Amino acid sequence: MAARIDNAFYRSSAWLLLVFLAAAVWAFWPSYFTRLFEQPSLRFHAHGVALTLWCVLLVLQPQLLRTGRRRAHKLIGKASYVFAPVLIAVTVSFVHYRIGGGGAVPGVTVLPAPVLYFLALTLNSMVVFALFYALAVYYRRNAQLHGRFMACTVFPLFTPVTDRLIGAHWPSVVGLVPRIEGAPVLPVAGFLLADAILLVLAVWDWRANGRRVFAVALAALAVYHVSTLTLYRVPAWNAFCAWFLSLPLS
């Protein structure tokens, strides 16, 4: 690695990602961690384990670099070449299962707006996750760019955590978000939080280091957020979702 690793980003990223991991455990504690033997399908476990391990990986990797354990860091990084695609596949299968796919007819079925919105929310999050991970792999020989893009993979994962925490602890926020067919779109709050954090990181990194990684990530995340709130009105998206749900994935 040509770039030095002992800078403000690597000193603080493990702690910031640890906060997100703790928030994720808090959010899913009532519905998953305290009901491990009550889940209706193994897909819930596969999805939960994959996302939890990814968050642990994000916490662990910068810490390994900071403590000089580069060999362990590289071995885990190589394992992510398999783990990241598995996470995406598990999530896509889980979403398909949750919607009840398998019976939709491509080009014929008119899906409800909440279903189209939910599929945009979840499937597009995996597209952005894959983009950030691919960029991290592409820049794997540049520690600074690699680490930043890897950290950015957490931002498409915000809304499952923020939705549950808001619903359980800050119900007043529910009345402030927009609605689709009467249902509150709670992910908007998670979108705003993710965008605000990335904006702060983008400004800091540009002023301190002249880097634009977080600005690029913010632009990609903004496209994801806008698509989530608009695609459900697009006929072509309905056709794609009908085709997706017709696949034998669950």
C-alpha cells in the first residue's frame, strides 16, 4: 500500500462503524436477536448473519490496519471477494421471499405502489452497495481510497436500522415523512441521516486531504434515494419488478 494509514480517517472510522453496528443490534434486538428460534425461514438467519458479519468486517478491517496486522487485513479482504456477492445474493433472495415472489407474470401484473417502492428501496440499495464495494476493490492498492469506499458500503444499509429505531423509539418522526398510498415512508429519515453524514465527510475530506470519495458516494446515494421515491410510478419499473417476482428465487 503506497499511502500511509495512520490518519484521522483510519483512527476514527472503526469507532464510527462500531456505533452503526451497535445501532443495528439495538434495532433488530426485539424482532430478531431475541427470537432466533422463532424465525419463519432460514432466509431470515442468512440475511441477518450476512449483514451482521459485514458490519463486523467494516469495524475490524481499519483496526487491523491501525495495529499493523496487514496480513490478517489482506486475508479478510480476499475473503470479502466471496462474502460480498453472497451478501447481495442472500439479500435479493430474502426480498423476493418477503414479497411472496414466484407467481407474478412479466409484463401483465400491475403491482401495488408500496410493493414497487419496497423493491426499489431494497434492490437499488444492493446496486449501490455493489458499486461502492467494486470501487473499493478497484482501488485496493491505494489504502486511502480503498478504505473510504469500503466504509461507504454501510450507507446503503442505513434504512433497515433507522426504520426500526424510529418506529420503536421516536414515533413522532412518523408524522413528518411523506406517504405512499397512506403508508409513511420512514426510510426518508434514514436517507437524510446518511446524506448528512456523507456531506460532512465530503467537506472534511476535501478540505483536509483534497479527496472526493465521499462526494462521489453522496452523488451515488442521492441517485439511489431519488429512484426509491420515484420509480414506483414508472411503468418500466413495474414490468421489471413483475419479471423479478416471477423468478424462482424463493
